[in-house]
Amino acid sequence: MSTPQILSVLLCIGFPLFARHTERKGRFPSWISSIIACYLVGIWVSNLRLWEVDNKLMEQVAGASMLLGLPLLLFAVRIKESLRYAGSMLLAFGLCCLSGLVCTAVVGYLMTGQLPDAWKIAGMLVGLYTGGTPNVQAIGLALEAPAEYMVLVQAADVLLGGSYLLGLVTFLPAVYSWFFRPSDSAMEEGQTNDLISRIAFKKQLPQLLAGVLVTAASVGLCFLITGGISDLTALILLLTSVSLLVAGSGFADKLGNTYPLGEYFILIFCVALGLMADFRELAANGMDLLYFSALALISTTLLHLILCKLFNVDRDTVILSYVAGFYGPVFVVQVAAAIRNHRLLAAGIAVSLLGFGIGNYLGIGLAHLVYWLAG
């Protein structure tokens, strides 16, 4: 390997460790998460031309890290617990998913003439609105979307979604109190989120082995069904399905909390994707994609609020169900603390993890629906 290739691989492997440590210590600004930091460092290196980036090598790194990270994230899904404990949270989350599907499909159809890959962007945004960043990446990989598009979708989410998230932890809860019925007060002040806890290295070795075995099994099934492994859509859907089967078995409980290790591989993906993103090559389409994202986000948000009002959902459930779909379980913890309602914390995390499981199906399905409707 050449020196630039070695530097790129070392950055992909090493920076996520630094980013997670820095985030745990609270040294990032409030608007930066470890995922955003990993995107940014890759973009910084790529666009400042600090060294020559081998895009083919980075595609291999990104693909491998996604195929390993996705099952580890999905092992953490507990579907039965989600259905048993979520209650009104599950209803509100379902309304959020429905809003995302309807609004993104309409915007994707209308933007088809303006953006040739509008159907791919629509699918990625549905993944974002149901399961967060991991689904965006998996769907983008399955649909063979350009690396720049995957980064720009995330960048638009930072700008638009980040602004809305800031409102949710500051003034918007007071505004929503005018329109939604009040929620029960917090009951479990000491509850914590074990999803972001540190896991001993010895425990992560069997988790990694399980992830490798599930990925290998999914690749084998893809080869048997399609005659090869070039159909990335089929591979991602098979990987999602096999991982959820494992998650529903007792074996997943023996593995323990696989979320932190899965997140690490997703962060590797983010760095590799950032290294492949040259914004100068996409300057002409950047504003169109931002406009697409803004229309989809605003319409989805408004429809979710309207539907929750019609179904008489309480204020805190409205807020946390939206956060569960758009931002992921870690942000559920942060927002629950901000609105001082830990009672809904477990339910919010449960439906957020459920979103990881269904997001790939919804995003890939909607993308092909928009493609078919656009002719």
C-alpha cells in the first residue's frame, strides 16, 4: 500500500475512537456528534487535498464497515419489548414513519425532473426519518447512490434537522404545550441508557465474530438467490432480515450490548464516505438536494404534528417519537433529559431501535416506488 492509502485507512480506524472518547467527555460542541465529526474530518482531508484519496479503496472500506456494523446494531433490537412497552409511543412513531413515507414520496416524485437521482434521495431520507444515519448509509449503499449524495443528505440533516433539534431542547416544548395535552411527569430520575456504555474488549470479540458470521451467511444467501453478490439491494435486505432473526432469538441476549461496537463500524463508514466526498464536483446539484431535504423535512414534521393532534397524543410522546425516528437512541436520552421526562425513555429507545430494523425495508421500497411512478 502507498503512504496516502495507509494514511486513509489509519484515519478511518483511528479517528472514530478519538471521536467517541471526545463525545463521552463532553468536549464536542452541542451541535456535533461523533458521527458528524467523522464525516467532517473525512471531508476536510478530501477537499483540502491533504493527501491523495484512493476512492476505490475507500469504497471497499465503507462497504466492509457497513456490512459488519449493520448486524451489530440490529442485534440490539428487541421487537417484543418494543411492542409491549411502547404503548402510545409506538402509535406516535408509526405516525412519524407514515408522515415520512407520504411526504418524501410526494417530494421525490415532484423533484424527479430536477434531480435525476431523486428516487434514491427519497429512499435515503425515509431511512433517515425512521432509523437515522445507519439506515441512510445502508440504503445509499443498496441503491448505489453517489458517495457525495450520502454525505450531502447528512449535511442537510445537520443544518436542517440540527436546527429543529435545538428547538426541541429549548423553546419548542413550551410552544407544543399550547396544542398537545400534557404528559405525565418523570418517574425514574435515575434511569440511564446502557446503549452508550463502554463494553469490555473481551466481550466484544464474540460480538464481532457473530457479526462476521451473520454477514457471511447473508452473502451466501444472496449468492444462492441471485447468482452473485453484485445486487446490493438484495444483500442489504437479506442482511437486515438475518440480523433481525438473530435479534429475536435468545442468542442475541447472550451477546450482550452490541450497539457500541456496531456504532464504531458505522463511524468508520462515515470517515471513508467523507474522504470520497468532493463538494466541488457536486456544486451544481448541492442546492437542489438541500431544497429537496428541506421540503421533505418540513412537510414530514408538519404532517406528524397534525396526525398526533388528531390521535390525541401527549406532548412529550410527540417530541420523543419524532426524535426516535429522526435522530436515534442517543438523542432520545438527551431530549428526554431536556424535557425532564425519563418515564418515556425506555419506550423512546425501544421504538428508535425498531426504526433501525424497518428503515431499510421502507427506504428501499419507497425508492423503487418513486422510480416506478416517475416512469
